[in-house]
Amino acid sequence: MQKQKLELTWIGKENRPRLEPRILLEDPARSYHAPHRVTEHDLFDNRLIFGDNLLALKALEQEFTGKVKCVFIDPPYNTGSTFTHYDDGLEHSIWLGLMRDRLEIIRKLLSEDGSLWITIDDN
């Protein structure tokens, strides 16, 4: 017996952005590091990235594939509302494409025991 395959489809699903590798540059005026390591296991490689999140994820891909323990994303909820900082009224097909592209890169970044946390509404 052949297994059925389920697939989520939407208008424009085949349209993907062309992404090229990016380089992240540190802004010393915005950087903060603890003055010293407390233990030998302290990590000094946390990063806060300002900019387009798809391009930021792409920039992290080469160095961090399979190494990230936790990702938290807060995507637009696609409720049809407009807020000060972003438009939450995208066509569902556009929103699905945006989410797919980000989730595929995040999947590559996650370690085997890594986890992805997503807020899906304001409740």
C-alpha cells in the first residue's frame, strides 16, 4: 500500500527569494560584553542582530549550522491589523512564503537537541 503525502500549497509557493551569503559586522557602539569570564564554559558569542531577519538568518547559516540550541521568533500573527512597526495584514500566501523561508534556515541552524519557540498570537 502506497503512503499518501500531505502537502500545504498556496499561491506563489514556488516563488523564493534569491539569497546570497551575508557578512555580519559588529557595531562596537552597540556591543556589550561582560568584563571577564566567570567560568571556562561562559559563552561570549551571543548576538543581537538589527536588520531583516531573513538576511540575518542567512548570515548565521555558514558559521552556526547544527549548533544553535534555541531559537525564539515572534513573527507577524497575520491578523489583518496594521501596527506602528509592521503591517500584519499580508495575504496568507505571502505570509506562508515568508515563514517557510525563515523556518527552513532555522531548521538548518538547530542542533540535534535544539528547539524552536514561536509566538503565534498575543495571548
